[in-house]
Amino acid sequence: MKNRYYLAALAAFVIWGFFSLVLKPLSAYPSLDILFYRVFLAAAIMCVIVLSMGELRKKNIFIFKQLSPSDKWRTVYLTFIGGALLTGNWYFFIYAMNHISIKSASYAYLVCPILTTVLAYFILKEKLTRLQWISVLLSVISCAILSFHNLSDLFYSLIVALTYAFYLISQRGNNKVDKLVILCFQMIFSALILLPFYPAFSAALPMEFNFYFYISLIAIFFTILPLFLNLYALKGINSSTMGILLYINPLINFIVARLFFNEPTTITQVISYAFIALSIVLFNYELLVSRKDRVS
């Protein structure tokens, strides 16, 4: 039954692993401009989708009205907190990707699973097996090796990681209303946060077709789609598992950085990423074994 939730999480993180392919061509543009147009376009698209789905809209209005006052407040609070966390995460990720290095953005999603797993343990009381704790320890070791000579990269990585870790933790309990509606309000709230800053901090209106082409790809395929898959996956698997599956993102990022952008690779990095791949297998070992037993 949980297979579809795992597949949704896997699909989201695989998609994000290739984000640099559409983001790097925009490196000549300010990070804030990329963020402004990404969020504004994503919010507009989400509004069109939700407004066109009359049955979904009516159903969720009915559900929300039936909630207790405390559940209504919790739903609103978690939705808008999620929107604020996403806005911060996107800005620092774009800045790190285009102005620090692709690997610095990757480091963020190496640190994020550890933070998510530990925060889920203390905040949500999610239990971990001994093998899963060993997996977390392997992740810590690999991240420590990678960041040893890159402390400036680690600073940006921690900011990106913390914002997304808290997003995953907060949205785990935001399950009273349809995930598509939640995502729509988060996009709108993010756009409202950014709107007052647009006149003062945006550059001249971009006139190049390529800019809007890549922004459209980012808004649809690297924002709306993977975020919806993420929220859907959280319905069936816990935040700790989501955190560890997030390692798929930097693994693909690492390969893309080497093959497409020719960023130099050291033996230390290869060893560290091998540890990370092992940690993913160890964390999900019991699931893989149980699934194999069911098949046999």
C-alpha cells in the first residue's frame, strides 16, 4: 500500500536532481529575479488549476468548515509556515547554485536528510531502528568529509537544509485538506511575501525568450510537480524516510555537475557519495527485504 508513496517521493527527488540543467542557463540573471518569476508563475498556474476543479474546491471548503476550531487554526498555520519556509529555501538554493557552486547546493541536500531525521525523532517522535541510526551516522561521516575544506559552502548548505527540513517536518501533520489545495495556498502566500520586494529589488524586465522558457520549466516541472509529489508522499511515509530518500537529489546533482558542467571531482567526494548511497540502502533495508519476501 505504501509503494505509491515511496514512488512519489522517489520521483520528486529524481526530478530535483536535474534542476541544475534548467537553472544554470539562468546564472546571468539575479537570484531574486529567478525567484520572483518562478514563484509568481507557479502561483498563477496553481490558481488556474484549483479554480478549474470545481468539485475539489467545493469538497475542501466543506471539509474545512467541518473541522474543529483548533484543527482549522493548525491547518492555516502549517500551510502558511510551509509557504514561508519554501520561499526562504528557494532563494538560498538559487543563490548557492548560481553564485557559490552546484556542489554547495548539493551539500544542502546532504545535510538536510540528517537534520530532517533527527528533528523528526525529537519533534514528531518518529522511531528509528538501530540500522537506521547507523545509516544516519554514515551520512554524518560523509558530510563531515565533504565539508572539511568547504566551510563557506557548508554555511549556505545549512541554511538551505534547515528551511527544507522544517518544511518536511511541518507538513507531515498538515493532512486535513487536499494536498493540491495546500500547495496552491502556499504558492499564493509565497508570492505575497515576495510581491512587496519586487519593485525595489527586481532588475529590468527580462526580454529574452530563453528566460521565460526556463522559468516556465522551473515553475511547472521543478516546483509544482515535485512539491505536490512530496506532499502526497508525506501522507503515507514519515518525515525520517522522506529525509533519507532526499539523498537521491544530491547524488544525481553530483553526477550532473561532473558530466554536464565538468566541475572537478576528487576521490574524497567519490568515497563520500558512496557512503551516502550505502546509507540510503541501510535506512530502507527492512523495507527492501520485506518487499522481496512478499514477492517470493
